[in-house]
Amino acid sequence: AGTHGKTTTSSLLAWILEACGRSPGFLIGGVPVDFPFSARLSAPDAPFVIEADEYDTAFFDKRSKFVHYRPTTAILNNLEFDHADIFPDLAAIETQFHHLVRTVPRSGRLVVNGAQASLARVLSRGCWSEHVAFDADDGWHAEAVVDEPDATGFDVLRGSERLGRCRLPLSGRHNRSNAIAAIAAAEHEGVSPADAIAALGRFGGVKRRMEVRGTAGGVTVIDDFAHHPSAIETTIDGLRARLGPGERILAVIEPRSNTMKLGAMKALLPGSLEGAERTYCYAGGLGWDATEALAPLGARAAVFTALDALVAAVAAEARSGDRVLVMSNGGFGGVHGKLLEALGRR
């Protein structure tokens, strides 16, 4: 559970369990490349991995979905304000996470991001299960990080105990955190950290998470689900870690989620896009002025209400070696194919 990383972390954990012979069931919001589907039933005695969302259950049940799951192991990945259409503030979301914590049995384990003050507040309201921290020096964390063009290498530690060297075929500090959390959760399900680390080296990724959609004219088009400013920033940073000198990122964004359409996060957008050389924003259907919101980026940002005009502008600017990073939680009008077609015609 958490604001970000739910799909990737669920996929990582499901893959660890699969690679280690546990044949888990799972229900994941995206499609793990290692499985041809996003959901699978398991044997009654096998573990089941579920992506736990804080959005409300139904129009007649306004509790978060995850209060119905009653997990024996729960990952609390992070917690920021989101879903402005149903939550008035962060405190209201923290209350729902407190309800989730109360459903974990005494014999269970909570794997909690130790760098998040919001999650510390959640635990302070009461927790009777074992809880272990990640992204904390006295808990599970990564050291000796080396970014490679197609992977990230890092040592996995539990406190001062070095558990092994992981080569994860994903980039970015957020994905290191996701992997560390999955290793800690898998341990509670009987998988040794050494076996989990070995399994992660063979992880195939998740569709729509830094997914390369194609290359045309020397320009690579990448698709990502990022739509919250924090996710946009970490996705750009993760891609940057893989690039060499002179290789540019052209960010193409669609503020499409209910929270973004309401403008609740618009003040955070310029900062989240600082790592990109250019930003192209599709503003169709927005109830706020995207040009004004992105003004701090100056000439590095452009706003469009017509998708074809956006595609033409990106194709005119892009040069060989650039990465066009498309970020949206929707289909974005088939923009990936349109970009590749336009780039191929140059």
C-alpha cells in the first residue's frame, strides 16, 4: 500500500515468490512482464499478493479498499496527499492507513518506509504487529549504489548486516526502495534475503513503468504511469541516472488523474519537471491554467490543447539520442504511436 510504487512493489514480490517456488496468487493493478496477466488464483495454502489501494471501496462503502484484505504481511511504501476528489487532506488518508494497520494480526509483519513522517504518525496511533523499517540506516536499506545503462546495482543491508549484492533491472531510488521492501516482505513469507536478491536479478519489469515503446530517428519513446508530481520527479531522476552526457529528456505529461484535474498539485509540477530539458503538457479538459502553473520553467515548457500540435512540437525539437518520456495514467490518445510515426517521417 502507498501513494506510489504499489504496482511495481507488488510485481517484485510476486516474482520473488514465483522464482523461489511458492507459486503465489496475485492481483496487481498493472501487468508484470514476467506473467502474461495481472491476476492469478493460487492454491489455498500459497501466498497471495494484492496491490492495496486507499481509494474508497464503493459508493455505499467509503472505507478504503484495503481494509477488507486482512494481510499477514503489509508493505507501507509511502504516504502523501492524493485523491483530492475523496480525501480533504493527508490526515484523512493517514486515518485509513491506521485502519489497515489494525487489520494486520499480531503474528504479521508491517514493512514500513522509515523515511516518511506520515507513516510514523500512522504507527504512533497504535500497532500490535512486528514492524520493520526500510530506507532507514537501522533497518533495511541500500548502499554502494551503482547506476548502469540497463540496471542498478546495490548492496542490501539490514542494519549493519550485509545480506548480498542486488542487480535490479530497474532504475531510480524509488525502485531501489520498492525492491528492498519486497525483500523484507518475502522474508516474512519464508524466502531468504539471498534467494530474493537472486530472483530480483531476473525481474522482467512492469508494463507502463519505464516501458520502451519504440525508437525512431534515433529518438526513444518511453511510457510511464507517473502522474503525481513526486512520481514524475523520481521517474525523471531514475531515467537521468541511466543517461550519458548530452542525452536529453523531453517530458510529455498529461495531468489526467482526478487530483491533477482539480489542480490540487499544480504548484508542485514545475519542481517535479526540473530534471527534464523540455516539458510538453497536454492541457485538454483541465480546469486550471497550465501555462501559468508551468511558468517557472520558462521557455523549457510548452502547453497544448491539441494533441497533434504537441506531437509536431516534440518531433521538431527531438534529436538523435533524446528520450521522450511520456507520463500519464491513461492512454493519452495513442500519443506514443503518433510520436513514433512523426519521428520516423523526419
